[in-house]
Amino acid sequence: MGSTRSEPESSRVLLVGTTTWLDELAAKLVSHPAIAVEEVATAAAGLEAVQDDTVDCVVTEYALDGTTGVEFLREVRTVTSTVPVLLGTADGSEAIASEAIAADVTEYLVVEEPLDRTLETLLDRIEEAICSARQARNRRERARQFDAVFRDTQTATWVLDATGSLARVNQAACDLIDEDPTIGEPFWQLPWWSHSNATRNDVRQLVERALDGSFGNAIICDPRDDGSRHVIDLSVRPVENDHGDLMSVVIEGVDISDRVTLERDLRRSEKLHRVTLNNMTDTVLMTDEDGEYTYVCPNVHFIFGYTADEIHEQGSITELLGADLFDREELAANGILKNIECTATDKAGREHTLLVNVREVDIQDGTLLYSCRDITKRKQREEALATLQDLARSFLYAGTHDEIAQHIVDDAPSVLDLDASAVYLFDTDTNELRPAAHSQAMRTLHGPLPRVHADGDTLPGHGFISGESLFFEDVHDTDRLANRATDLRSASYIPLGDHGVFVVGSDDVGAFTDVTRELADLLAATAEAALDRVSRESQLRAQERQLQQQNEQLTTLNRINETIRAIDQAVVQAETRDEIDHTVCELLTGDDRFSFAWLGTVDPTTETLEPRAWAGDEQGYLDSQRFAVDASGAEPAGETAATGEVTMVPTVAADLREDSWRSAALTRDFMSVLSIPLVYNDLTHGVLTVYADTRDAFDETAQAVLVELGETIASALSALERKNALLTTSMTRVVFEIDDPTFVLSRLAQDADCTLSYSGGVQQTTDGSYVFVTVDDADTEIVEEAAAELVGIDDIRRISADGDGGVLRLGLTQPFLALELADHGAVFREATADPATTTLTIDVPKSIDVRTITQLVDESFSGVALQSKQTLDQAGERDVYGDYLADLTDRQLEVVQTAYYSGFFESPRESTGEDVAATLDISPPAFYQHIRTVQRKLFTTMFEERNVSVAASSDRVQ
């Protein structure tokens, strides 16, 4: 060990275990002159050694024979809570560290190479632990001493804060006056010195010197209104902390009014009495030059326990006060030496601390006069006050409520001289007080401490609810005592604010004095302040963690939103499906947003998901897996393809042995997965699957944004299909026969017993969908009455009618198949429904898979049968028709369709322009204006297109 290290004195270190590093540690400790080493191999032997109460520190290995170092630590803590225990292991982990901390380990160390450095660290920790344990024992002893000193009934004691204001006062000081002092007032303004300005000034100067760090002693004379004088011998001592900062001032006072009066009277007598009484504080002795007694004060027994004769028999004063008490030459030069501090042993063997004044005299045969004052209680009181302040500071450095509770229990004996104590902390979740810490003495007297409900039925609950300190001379006298078998007699229940209750007691009746009660309240108040601080700090840490989490979520969301915006822009500009697929994957994996992303399409033949685009760090993952379309146990992409729902795997490492795909993903650092179906209007365009290299990478916000991205991609793919459908000249015409009474035309044909035909007349407005149907073999009024009874139709308007049929416009409450087909690029050409059958004719562009449209029809109706499939080439017709319709507004199309089905263009006309205008709720001029506009656009499309075609043909001929 280094030469600069503070060496512990006479310490015994117990090493438990058989590992190599313990042997090397023992070898280093053996060379230490102030440390004795004991080595044992098992936990049982170690516990037996601890029970002997001679061990100052324990060092144990984690892996012990038949148990662990943590279990051994718990057994040690049942025996003692003060002996430091250091746990070392070469195979450390967070779990072992957490267990050790929970078991109240003093130090937890991971033994690493090089071993010399680790052992050097361990030696330092052993010394620090031994030193801390000894300091704790010393503080407890000083607290006991303070308690004894503070209860002194003969000496008045005041404690001032660092500003000179009164902080505490004992009963002896209160007995000197007839009124209660005011805590917090400057000491020189208190009632003790209220009768004279001169007295107040003297006291103030004495206190100010102490505040500057100087010890002071003075006789204060305070004249009273009745002519008498109140004389007090004051001793003022500043109390500093370990850093030399002033913490408080302790003032002791002895009322010497009677003695001063006596001195004044005796001063008129002979010289011996005057000198003796003038210098008397407690005991006066006089010797010759050889130290032989020439006079012994009769009250010598108050300090030393000897009679005056017994003191004379000792012969020399060196037997009583020791040799070399003072320097004779210094006394000769000054004539008097004051406040010489020394120790003396009384007749009973007790040690006393004395302040001795020595002066030269010439009285009878005596040449040296000694006046001795016993300041033992004062010293004890000062040390006790300092100890209490140290304890208060130690509470404030605790980090958790349970740690503070243990501090209270550990330090209560030092402050209160009562060994039985416990702390209950309030559990807000269960509305109970739980025993967080208790002393061994409390468990011995009371037995196990159960949880108690926070109500007035039990003593801890009553103390907590009432908020008042409860002191009982004999706790068995109260009705709220739950455990009548307890050996606890005197007991106190002091609330710790909203945090819990402090319980302290003894097996003696009437163990609480006024001082003990005051100290108990002070200890509880200090602990409450520490608990408040920990609560505030815990709340702040929670708020900081929440804010940090929110910031991280916001950062992640911003990155995702940037990606989504980039994808949206790219999707809008994309011209092909492959361009959309590859752009989505590349942007999702760009800038390390996600590790890997891919798009797949279901192959109905193999029932697997086939990749069509991917980007990122794929590492051969797609080739290593068969992405079966399966709702359970499959890779997330296959599960999403089977269920049509989002699949999210927050932790790939979970259930590693159950799903084979997880190990393949984990070896490629894919820690979490999100798979999204690409669905638009119930039509799937595949599955998008994204992989991340962190766990829980997809929170609720990220998942929602990516799901919305999936909908955007599916919508873009559908739009692209519709665009391609408009550009293609080749298509397949499929004819289906359905047997589904829920189809609005089938149901209406059955109910009206007629034949209904739809030939492409459909309108989509803000009010809903409208279709034009032709009625055959039935009066339109009968059809209108039947339609009015159907829930799927909410508006019926007759466009034209004759004796056996006509044209109706039907407003539908549900989406019409033609609109869904148009979303996927197909055209609903015709539907014919009679009471027996319904046939549907649909044109499917070459760019669209016929199976997709067949699937849509199957999902929309029941009883579907494919009747025919025919390939058509409508290049010229489709170009002209598409250009013409694209040039019309929705209102213009509605007007011309209504006019057509009303027979406006028949010769003779079946409906006039005024009739059609009334049907459309517009004016006749507006109707004719729309008709002329539509006709002009029709002719323009026909003739300009024809001219272009002729010119192109001429070019080809040339």
C-alpha cells in the first residue's frame, strides 16, 4: 500500500472464499502492520466469525461453496448492519450488482486484469470502509454523550445558530427566568439579559467573538428592578465542522449570584477567605513550591469524590492533576495562568475534564493557588451537538427513501440513547405503511413488523394520519396497541410528513425525558427534510427522463416525417411501379434510418411472398427465407400477407427458439421488424417490411406514420394502374353471372318483376352516387314504388317513360361497383338484371391482372360465375372517347347524360329542354348553354382527332 494512504489502526479483515485473487489480497494485507487477516473458505465459517463481533471488515467472493456472496451478505446483515462487506467477482453483471446493492453491500467490485490494479483498488476500498464504520461508531458514542450532557439540571445551556440567534435551550436555562424564550431571536436580546443595556452589550460582544471563532468566558452581572443582581458565569464555545466553518455556538452558564454575594460579604474578612472566594469556581487548592497541600476546599468531593482529608493524605498535587501541568517560568512572568485544560480521575475511577487557573499567592504557607472547574458535561454537550449536526448532514446526502429510513434507524441510538427504532414509509399504491427499516432491538422486543393500513386504528397509522408526535410512558396503556405481546414499553410515533412514521422506544417505562423528546422531534424533522429532498429530486429526474424520451421521440418522428415527405414526392413523380417500389425502399434505408426494407407480392400458386424490390443491408436474408403466407409462426411479412394486418415485432430476440426466421434475422442485427400491408380500396398491392438494428424501434407514432405511408404507396400504385389503363389500347372483356340478391339492380328487378339495364351511366357527386338504368317490360311507376322500399336507394328520379319502360336515375346509399372498378383501372361496361339472373360486363386493360378484378367481383358479390373472356383492341375508340370525357366537367357530363336518357335527342323529342332543365333544377338557358358546350367539345374532339389521324397517315404514305 502507498505511503500517502491513511492507515487503519488495529483492524481485523475477514476473507471468505477460495479464489486466487483472495489469496493474493491476503498476502498484501498480511504485510500491513495494522491489519490482521482471517481467511475462511465457506459462508458458514464466515458468518460464525462475524458473530464473534471482532471483525472490522468482510471481503467475500461471489461464487461460494453451496451459496453465493449475495446470500452470505444477507445472512451477515441479519447479524450486523454496521460491519462493511465488500463483494468481489471476476464474472460481474448488472444483475449481480443489483442484487448486491439491494442486500446492502458496502462495495461491489469486478475483479479484472491486471490483478495488481484491482487489488490496489480493493485495498483502498477496505481502508475507506473500515474508516467509515469507525466514524459511524464514534458519532453514535458522541450522541450518547451529548444526551447526558444536555440533561444536566445544574448548568444552563444555549445553542445558537451561525448568526447568533437562539436555536435551542435546555430546562436549566429556562428555570433562570419567569418567561419563555423566543427561538430565533438574537441571544443578547433574550429575557436573561433584558434589564440592562450594559449587560446586553457584554453578552453581545462575547457572542460576536465566538462567531469569529474564539472561545470565551465571562461573568455577567444583570441588575434587577428589585435592586438585586443576577450573576451568571458564561462559557462560550464555537462549534465548527470538518472544514473549519462555523456551524453553531454553545453557551453554558452557571448561576453564581449567591456565590458572588457571599464573596462580597467575605471580602471584608481576612485575606485568605477573600482570595479563595474571589477565585472559586468549583474547587480551590493551595500548595507550596514543592506541591504539598496547604489548603483544600471543603467542596473538593463534588469533582474528585475524595474528602479534604483524603486529598491531604495524597501529599502532592501531581497525584491529582498530574505532573507538568504548567510552566513555572511562564507563571512567574505572568503571575497567573488561566484555562489550563487537563484530565483527572476521581475516586470512583471516572475521568473528568477540568479547566484549571493557577496563580501565585503568598497566603500562610501557600504559594500556588489552583482553582479547578469541571467541564466534563459541557464537553459532552458540545460533542453531542456536533454529532447531531453531523447526523443531519449525513441524512441529506442519502439518495433514496429506504436509505434515509436505514440512516434514521442506525443513528437513532447515538442521538436518543434508545436502541429500539423503526421507520414506516407510506405506500401510496396500497394506502399502507410498510416497515422500511428497523433495528434488531425493535425486532427483539416487538417481533416482526407487519404492514399497517393508513388509518386511526393502529398506533403507526394514527400517528401518520393525525400528523402529531405521540409519546407514551407505557404503550400498553393505549387502546390502539395492536400487538399486546410486545415487550416495548415506552414508545413514540412521530410522523415524517407525508412520507411515513418514525417509531422509537424502550423496554423501560418512562424512558422519555424532555430532552429525548426534543431530540426525537429534531431527528424526525431532519429526516423529513431529507425525504422531501429525495422526493423532489426523484420527481425532477422523472421529468427529465420523460422530457428526454419525448425529445428522442420527436427527433425520430422528424426523421421519419422527412423520409415520408421525400417518399411522397418521389411517388408522385414516379412513372412506373418499379420506380415506386425501389424509391420507397431506398429512402427508408437511406441515412441509416432503418437497416433493411423490401416489398413483396403474393404468388397465389406457391402461397409465398416473392420480393420485387429491396434496399439496405440485406446480407442474403431474402434468399435465406421462404416467406410463406401464414397467419401464425411465419416471418412478419408472410403473416401480414395472410392477415392483411400490420405485424410488429418489437424484439426479435424474444422467443428465439420458437420461430426459425428469428435466428436468421438476429445474426444480421435485425433487432425489430414492422410489416405493413399495401391496401387501397380493399385491393392489396403487396407487403412492405422494414427492419431496424435496435429494439423497440417502432413506437406507436412511428408505426402510425409508416402505416399511413403504406396507404399512400398503395394509393399511388392504384393511380398508376388507372393511368396505365387509360393509355393501353388492348383490353380483356369479361362477363360474369351473379346470383346475389343484395346487388341493388338484382333486388329491384326481382321486386318490380322487370328487366333493368345499366350501360355506363354513373355520376359521383358530393351527395352520393347516381346511376342511370333502363327499364324494360314494366311501368316505371311500379319500378319507382319498388325502389322506394329499398334501403340501398335514397333518391329516385324519372328521366323518361313510355308504356312499357323508360329511364330512371337512382341515388345509391352504398358505393357502386363501377366506381370501385374505376379505382383499379377497369371499366364497368354493362349490367343486365331480370327476376332470374344478373350479368356483368367489365373491360380490363392489358396492364391490369384479370385475376385482380375477378377477386374484387368475388369479394363484392356471392354466387359469381365467369361466363366469358374476350380480348379486344380499341385503340381509336378509346383514345377519342377518353379525350372527350376528360375534356368535360362533372356538371356538363351530368346535363348531357340526363338529356340523353330523357329522350331530348330523339326525333320527335320525348322531353323538351324545359322538361330536362326542371329535372336538373336549372334554368332552360343554362341547360341549352351546357348542351351547346358539350356538342362543341364533341365535334372538336372528333374532327381535330380525325385531321391528326389523316395527317399521320399521309406522313406514313410519303
